[in-house]
Amino acid sequence: MALTLKDLARLANVAESTVSRAINNKPGVSEEKRKEILNLADKYNYKPNRLAKGLAEKRTKIIALLLPDLENTLSLKVISAVEEELEEQGYQMLICNTKKDISKTENYLKMLLEDQIDGVIILGGTPTTGKMIQIGLDKGERIVLVDKLLEEVVLTSHLIDHNKSGTIAAERLFKNSNKIKPVILIGEENDYIEQERLRGFVDVCKKHGHKPEILTGINTRQDGYESFFQLVNNIDIPTGIFFTSNIAGIGLIESVKTGGWLIPDDFEVIGCEDDIISRISNPKLTVIKNPLIRMAQNAAKSLIDSIRSKTVTGEVRIYEPELVENDSTK
């Protein structure tokens, strides 16, 4: 059984506060007694309770990573990148799966207010409320946003240019022909990221003289599969489709094949993000790739810098996506 501070104090026949001062090299302990306590600590391999010590000093060396869910394969990339950077900086990571539940977000942020953690990194898609704004005002130097923006409060934010994602996708679909019928499938209609992708896509379509077909609420494989049946009676061939959920895109591709159509001859399709789904799809997906790993690592660095300097930089850093060509486009 591990030796506690109380045990060490009993062995040295002193108060616990005296042991604490001796171990932490604080004044108020004679040199003779300090050596005696340190020798006992060494003899019995005493290890201070790191969390208790951190709470006393309002410093725990623990950073919480708030995620919207753990079902998205991209969340795993972010977790790995943040953990690697934090370990290099001497910090540990607490993974917080909010499951898109606002009450869970508030409970995790409460840990920051109570100094149980040193800071938080909040990933886009994690729900926030008005309380988040107040916490941002009080603890802004200890919060960094990844692919999320709160306009009401100054916080350091690392953002992907999702408008450009939509722009790149539309421009690629029109690359070989201006006669292609454009379609975009997005998730939640009121989501900021989805709206940015949609806006970029629509703007390019307008420049080419087209009004794209827009389907919303397309999140799951089944959604993707069924979406094709909503399109099939109102589309012309060739058609170009951009979907913002790769798992939904797999469902759509299955539906296209079932109908006897060909990809990319009849339908050119572009996914969003270079993940395991895009790489195992048949045909292999052309995708819009985002620099998530670099962004997550930089977010962790900027958070540690803010904690150490106790200042809010309020920096908004923008990261640009890129097109990765594969077999689902001509």
C-alpha cells in the first residue's frame, strides 16, 4: 500500500504541513528535520499525490479535450494528435465525450471553473450555451477552440476554411464539363460548418449558370442510400455530387450501383475528408482533405502557451483544405 503524507508525518513525528513544506522546499522547517523527512520519503518510496498537489496549487497538468462524439473516425485523429503534443509539453489529456449533450459540456467546463483541469480544447460539433460565453470571459486563456468559432467572446480559435471546401468540390465537378448537374448532400441544415460548405458550393454553381440540388439531414449510411431515390427522378446525366459525410456517401454509392449506374461515368462523387471510409470505398473516393492533425497539434501548443503566459491571444488561425484525386471523379 502506498505511503501517504499522513503516514510520513507520523513516522517523522511532525505535522502534515511540516512534511509538505519539507518536500516542497518551503521555509519553516529546520535543515535537520528536512533531511530526516526527505530520508524517510526516500526510504519508503513516498510519491506525492500529483492531483492533490495540483489542486492545491490550482495546477494539475491535465487538459480536457471536449468532443461531440466518438463515432466519427476523425475524432480519433484529433485525440491522437492532441495527446502526442500534450505529452511532449508534460501534460496529460482527459477525453470528454459530450455525445452532443449540452449538459455534459457544462459539466466538463465546470471542472475548469473548479480548477480540476488546467485547460480545455473544444472540438467543432461540441454543443455550447450562453454559459460558455461567461466561462470564456473568466477563463479565456485556458480555452482553445478547434474548428469552432464563438463570435460573442474572444478565444483562440483554429478553423478550417469550409467555404473553400465547397468551392473546391464544385470547381472539380465542373472541371471536365459545364453541363454536369450539381448536387450537394449536407448534414444539419443550421450547422455553421455545413452552411459554409454549402455557400462555397452554391456560389461556384451560380458562376457556371447552375442551381444545385440540395439535400439536408444526410448523416448516416441509410440516409445516403435513400437520398439517391429522392434525386433519381429529377436529375440529368452526368451528375456531380458532393457529400459532407463520407459514411452517407458510401450509402449513396451503393444505391447508384444498385440502379445500374456507373461511377464516375454517370455520377462523379466527391467526399469530405481523407479517412478510412474514403480509402476503402469502391471506387476509392476523391475527397476534400483537411489538415486536422496539424491543426489539432497547433491548438494544443497555443493552449499551453496561453496557460503559461496567462494571456488570451484571441488568434484566429485559418487552415485551407485541399483536393485529393482518386477514382470517383473522371
